Amino acid sequence: MKTFTRLATVTTMAALALSVAACGKEDTPSSNAGGGNAPASDTCQTSGATFTPASGVDIAGSSTFEKIKSGGTVRVGVKFDQPNLGYKDTSGTRCGFDIEIAQYLASQLGIDPAKIEYKEIPSANRETAIKGGEIDYYVGTYSITDQRKNDISFAGPYFIAGQDLLVRKDDNSITGKDTLKGKKVCSATGSTPIQRIRDEQLTEPNNIVEFKTYSECVSNLLDKKVDAVTTDDAILKGYAAQSPTDMKVVGQPFSVEKYGIGLPKDDKALRDFVNDALDAAYKDGTWQKIYDGTLGKSGSSATPPPLERY
Ligand code: GLU
């Protein structure tokens, strides 16, 4: 199996093609700031939003916040291989919508985002990491589900995605979830999309391939070892934007994935605080600025979803 390096190479070539194409057009931006499906660069770019740590923060009754305050740092669970969402580039810089939401929340908690301790935690290990106190919160395409609420709690939603399919550019045989029979379909262990493929029997059990991460699925798609990658459209559009000549998103979403901030189950004070912080970002334009400068570059537009407090 080829690794993510191959994807990076494709990306570099795509970026090169973009910069060559840009030559001679004086007003062409060097980034793909215009959105659309322009190739995304492997090099991290931020939205430009600034996150100044709040002072004098107190959250009465939050045991998690007590630890954050006394340690002067916050431990945040993230993804690292999801372009424009939770991404780490080759220089080690992190960027993306989820990363900036995590940084914004740290600043609201009074912590300088530069002091965040990031922990890369794959889909299957999120509840365990939160329950075990390994992280203070998780921001990484984490769908709010009743089953997960048995173990942890969620603030949000702060974004709504839908399950979709990523296929090779020249494959016209897969046009939606009902065209997957006999096709090899790849997704991540412990995710809602892989569960849905199984529950709805969208392909045969022996045609379901799983890895810890979606980038492993993408490498397998490019290597023709699987026929489709399935997960949230927001994630898939990021991969397609990195390699637009090799892959495309089918564009027929078949679920509603509400992204929440994963929090310790019994810390309602922290959950209320995070919901208030999200609400403030919705109202003062911070959310929109982050979105437009990160996930919006994968080729979609969005506005903040209504919070579902509990
Ligand atoms: N949003 C889905 C989930 O939480 C898929 C993305 C992911 O695995 O992070 O399972």
C-alpha cells in the first residue's frame, strides 16, 4: 500500500500546476482564497482570525476547567490528516476549521492557543480518551450521537455535514449509496459512516475495508485497492480539493452529521460554557471568518447551525 506521501506528491504537483497557471495574471491570488474546487496546498494557511486569551475566566463547578487553569495548558484531541479540517502540514503546522475552533475555545478558556497540547486521536479512540481524562476536549469531525452520549457529552453542533462518497475521477459507475453493491468501500474504524454502510448493507460485508484514518482509505483509492471512500462530505471535499484531477466527491449526501465538541460527560458547567462561547462566535462573525478561511476552501459555503443545548 502506498502511503500518504503519494497524496502529498499529487498535492505538490497540483499546487505547482496552480502556481504555473497563476503566472502572468496579475490579480490572481496565490492561495485558493476564492473557494471553489481549486487545488488546496499542503502548506497550512489560517483564516487570519486572532484568538486573544480571555482574562479572569472562572467556570464554577467545572472540574475540567480547574485542571486547565492550574496547569496553564489545555489538552485537545484532534485529527491530523483531514485537509481544511484537522490537518498537520509537512512543516508540523496545524490548521483547519476544527483546529481553529479548538484554538478559539482555548482562548475563551483563558489559554493562549500556542500552549495547546494537541493529541492526535483517531475516530475509534475518542470516547476512551475523553472518559480516561487523556484530553480536556475533542474537536475533530465528531458526530453527536445518542450512543456516544452514553460515554461523553457534546457542545454544539458547530457544523453539519452529511455522509458521501469519494471515488476516482474516471469512475462513473458509483453515483450514490445505492450503487455500491459489489464495490470495495473504505472508511474509518469506529465512525458513524462505516456503521451506516454495515447497518444499511450498502455493500457486502467482505467488501468493507477499514483503517484507523481516512487518509489510509484515500491512498487505497488512488492505488485502486478500494473503489470508494465513505465519510462526511466535509472531509471528502478536502481530499478532492487536494487532488482534483484524481478524485471527485459524488455529491449525494445520505445522512446528517452534526459536529460536536467532545467533552467529559458529567461536566455540564464546561458544556454550558463552550456552548456560550460558540454562540458568541456565531454572533460576532468569528465562526464565519474561521469557516470561510478554512473549510470553505474545500468548495462549500455554510452558516452556523443552531445549538442544541441539553
Ligand atoms: N462524523 C463521523 C463520525 O463522527 C465521521 C468522521 C469521523 O470519523 O471523524 O464518526
